[in-house]
Amino acid sequence: MWEFKFYSRGGQGAVTAAKILINAAILEGKFGQAIPSYGQERKGAPVYTYARIADGPIEVKSYVYRPNCVICFDTGLADLGIDITEGVRPGGTLVVNTNDPGYACPAFANVTKIDADRITHETLGEVPPNVAMLGALAKATGCVSLESLMQAVQMKISGKAGEMNAKTCAAAYENA
């Protein structure tokens, strides 16, 4: 079972990303949960979101305390004392939104860096980087296929905007 913990700030779209991820898993016949956790419900405040994907029913109904994959939308959260390595399982995967090629986090066996902000701004403008982060997540873990993810994006966001978001997701997948 994949257990994910998303670290983000309010307004970056992590809650929506978790829901889209789970919809992609369901499209593939898998089981999933998306569990948001809000703190100060305001733009810029830390937001934690959790998700699980499994091939069979998921019996546990709680936050994820021992993730095998962490998705970090903002490395600046460390300045607030937030430790993205907390509880991570040995061999864990990190998907991080950064433009720093030297970024490293030795607590993770696998680190996938993506400049999700740049990719998003180039293709969509000033919107949250969530679909780009999902593309990188799919590439880093293989937990869902890019095709299912793009379909789930277009189910959530209709029309031309959905098409452009799906293209952004694919571009991030290729760049991760």
C-alpha cells in the first residue's frame, strides 16, 4: 500500500491534488483514501493532506503517520519548524517542488525534484502547482499511470482548462 503525506501551504492545491490522485487510482480499479487536515484555513498557512492507495480494501481510517512517500510543495516550510522527514519509512520517496538542483534530503532513499511552480506558470499562469506535482509523483512512484492521472485531472477540471492542466501534468511527468 502506498501511504502519502502532502506538505503544503493553503492555496497551493494539495487537498485537490490528493483527491485527483485517488480518483486516478479508482479509475485503475484500485482503492484509495484522501484525508485533508486543515490548520488555520488561510492562504499561506501550513496544510497537511494524507492519501492511501492499495490494490484491495483499506481498513485503516486515520491520518498517515508512517508515509512511504512525502510530497513537499514548499521547502520554505522548514523555516516554520516543519520536519517533512517525520515518520518516513526506510526507503521512502520524496517528491519536492524546488528549483534548487543541489537540494538534498538524506532521510529519503529516492528524491524527485521538480520545479512545479515554473512548469505551472509557463503553461497555466498564476495558479497552484498541484497538477505538476501530481505528474512528478506519478513518475517517481508509478502508483498510478500518467494516463489515469490526466483523465482524473480532466474529470475534475472541465473543458479547455482541464486539457491545459492535463498537459501541465504530463509536462511535469516528463521533467521529473
